[in-house]
Amino acid sequence: MRRLLALALVGLVAVAASGCSGVDAQEAQNLLDQSTTAMAKVRSLNFAIRMWTEGAPDGENFTVLMRGGGYQRGRHAGESYATIDSENLPELGRMTVVVRRNALYVKAGGRWSRAPVPTGQAAANPLSGFDLTRYVTDVRVDNGVVVGGEPMDKITGVIDTKAALNGLMSLGGTGSSDLGSAADILGDIRAVLYVSRTTHLPMRTLVDMPIEFIGQKVVMHMDIVITGIDKRVPVPSVG
């Protein structure tokens, strides 16, 4: 759960902050260091994610909603779940994913299936050795932005997606050809992270990723929000 949250909530912007030089970049890195320390002390976390597209031809936009949470410390450490609901994606429908006792359970179509959770360094960090910081083009910090009545620091980062994917492709391995195709259609990613000035936790992350295909520009948006800290996580029963 901790790896999942770190990737979803701070990964993109942390890359942006560490890859640029200047006053804003240094401040962003300091804020993210504080955030990493604060995240390590969290016992449990609940979150909500909304992903949607804009500009798809013939109105074929879609929305995916996800709610979930997990424990990274205490008696239930390692337990987590996520429920996924989709609009205009009938092939995805409603799905529930649960991680418990080193096993992954997926409920789709009303039935549960079980699989072992991948272990080892490769599973924990499949991008080990790849330096994304080389592909950052901009980073900015705005202090004291009020969100929902709480003061936060806003970190904005831009990643040169095509250069990053080309760099990843140069490492070779399975899926390299797919990365090359993606590099031709993906625009630069813009990520915004709101870090609480009180808890130093990354309370909200916004990501915009443009996609150009056959002369049509579609933008994929993602909005990730922490909805609860150190509270009960309603991990569903399986079986």
C-alpha cells in the first residue's frame, strides 16, 4: 500500500522538483522531503481518485472513479483495497481489489479471484535505475494557497513525456515498442501537488496528460485526494 500511495500521490511531482534547478526547485524538494517523512509516519490512509477524458471524438469520453485505502503500520499493515467504477466503459464496469496476507483478490462480475502479491525489488520498483529527473522542463511553488479552508503549498511540475519515454525505451526489455508508440502521441504531463502546511502530507494531486491521435487532441485528467488519515479503512471481506 505504501508503494502504491507514494507512486500515485507524490511520484510525478517529486520527479519534477528534483530535476530542476533554481529557488523554486529547491523549495519544492524541501517540501517533498518533509512530505516523504510525514507519509512514513502515517498509520492508515483513505483516498479518492477521479480520472476522466476531455475532447474525445463523437463524445466518447469516459470517467473512472476509485475509492480505497490501506494500512502501512500497525496490526493491519499491508492490508489495502480499492473499488473502481467506470462510466462509458462497460468492459471495465465495477471492480474491487483487496490486498491481504500477501495475496491479491479481485472481484469482477460478482466473483472473487485470488493471486499472489509480487515480491522482490523488481516488483517494488520496476523503474529502478531509470532517472526521470533528466526530463523535467519546469517547476514552480506557490505558498499559502487555501484549499478547503486549509493552507497548503502548491507545487507545479512539467515533464517532457516524449523524451522520458524515449529514454526508458533505450533501456530495452519487454514493452519497448509500445513505449515508442506512446511517445509519438503523448504530450507533456503537467502535475500539481498540494502539500498541507500543517501535516506536510500531499492532500491533493492533479495530473493533466494530453494525447494526440489521428489529428485529435484528447486530454486525460486525474484528481487524487486524501480523504482520511489514521482512520479506519473499510477493507472488504473476500470470498
